[in-house]
Amino acid sequence: MQWDILQQRDIYTSKADNIVAAFSSGLGQQADALSYEKDKLVSDISHTQGLVEEFKDKYEDEINRRTELENDFVLLKKEVDDAYLQRVDLESKVEGLGDEIDFLKQLYDEVRASHANHMPITCQSHANHMPITCQLHFQLGESKEWG
């Protein structure tokens, strides 16, 4: 009986080689799948880096555009401020000219009245044309000043 067992033992073929071969084949397939996945991930990384560079360029362009627009806004605001100051200055001059016109109308009316009454009028004009001081001399020796 022991002999039979020993003879069967020699006849027994081991399945270890098949198990190792199957396991090795599985590992090879896993290695191939991982290699494919690695190539795909490298491609994805390359594509993503390209998108990052593209967005970075767009972002820098937007920052430059914003800076230019802010500078343009500052210049336009300065021009508007200058125009407003000119407007205020011109309005002030218009008001001054209106006052001068009113004064000259009043002076004209007085001159007309003095010619009607034959009263002499003397006027003095200063270098800046305002104020003009006029004196009406009445026949009684009284005088009236305007300024």
C-alpha cells in the first residue's frame, strides 16, 4: 500500500505551475491596464496643463484690460473734473458779465437822464474794467458814487 501511494505520488501532476501561470497572466493584464491608464492620465495631465496655461493667459489679459480701463476711467474723470471747473469758471464770468451789463444799463439810464437834465457825469475805468466809478454832479454841488 505504501508503494501504491508512492507511485501515485509520482504520477500526481502539480497544479502549481498552472496557478502561477494564471496568476502571472493576471498580473500581466493588470500591468497592461495600468500602463494604459498611466498613458491616459499623462495625456489628461498634458491637456489640463494646456487649459491651465490658456486660462492663465486669459486671466492676465483680463487683468491688463482692467488696468487699462481703470487708467482710462481715471483720465476721463480728470477730464470731467477739469470740464466742470471750466464750467464753474465760465458761469462765474457770465455772472460777472451780467452784473457788468446791469451796471452799464443803469449807467446808461443815468447818462440819458443827465443829458436830459444837463448834468455832467465823470467816469473812471480801472485796469481790469471793473468797477467803473462814476460821479454825477448835480447843479446843487451834490455828488453820487457808484461802484
